[in-house]
Amino acid sequence: MDLDLRKLRYFVAVAEHQHFGRAARALFIAQPVLSRQIRAFEQELGCRLLTRTTRSVELTSAGRQLFDEARTITTVVSAALRRVHEAARGEQRLIVAFSTGLHVSEAIRTFTAS
């Protein structure tokens, strides 16, 4: 099974807002579309992720597990896409941690020279 990142992001929005209408507004999509996408996502996964009431949405145990995993997945994917775009623009990044007695000036000079 391939994981649809768009549906995963939709699920995260519903889980965070605990309401389809508010999640749809945050995603700039219509609420019925969001509902259909989440229902299709549940069918693809073969399990219920949400318990729906007329006023709110609650995560099932499977939904709680997916929500925990999804936050990590979406963060990793976003960071990877950022790095890809930086590489396409020829950007380089140097992260320097300082510690007592650590001399980094030569490393910084070498990095900025390349």
C-alpha cells in the first residue's frame, strides 16, 4: 500500500482541530470533500481512525497511533523537500555547535570558500 501524503495531512488537520469544519477551513477545502477523503483513507487503511459525533471528532486507538506517527512523517517529508529545494538552488547549510575548547574558525573559512 502506498501512503497518500495529502490524505495523511488531511487526517492530521482533523485530529488537531477535532472538527471537520474547522479542519476544512484550515486546509482551504470544502468540508464534504474532507469528509470523503478521510473516509477513503480509512477504507484504504482498513481501520477506523475517527469516531464521529454531531459536535466533534475523537481519535480511535488506531487514530491516536497514526496521529503520533503522522506528525513525525510530515515533519520529515517537509524537511526533506526543503533540503531538495535548497540543493536545487545551490544552497549549502552549515550547522555549528559550540563547545568549550572547540576551534571552528578554520572549518567555517573552508565552508564559506567552497
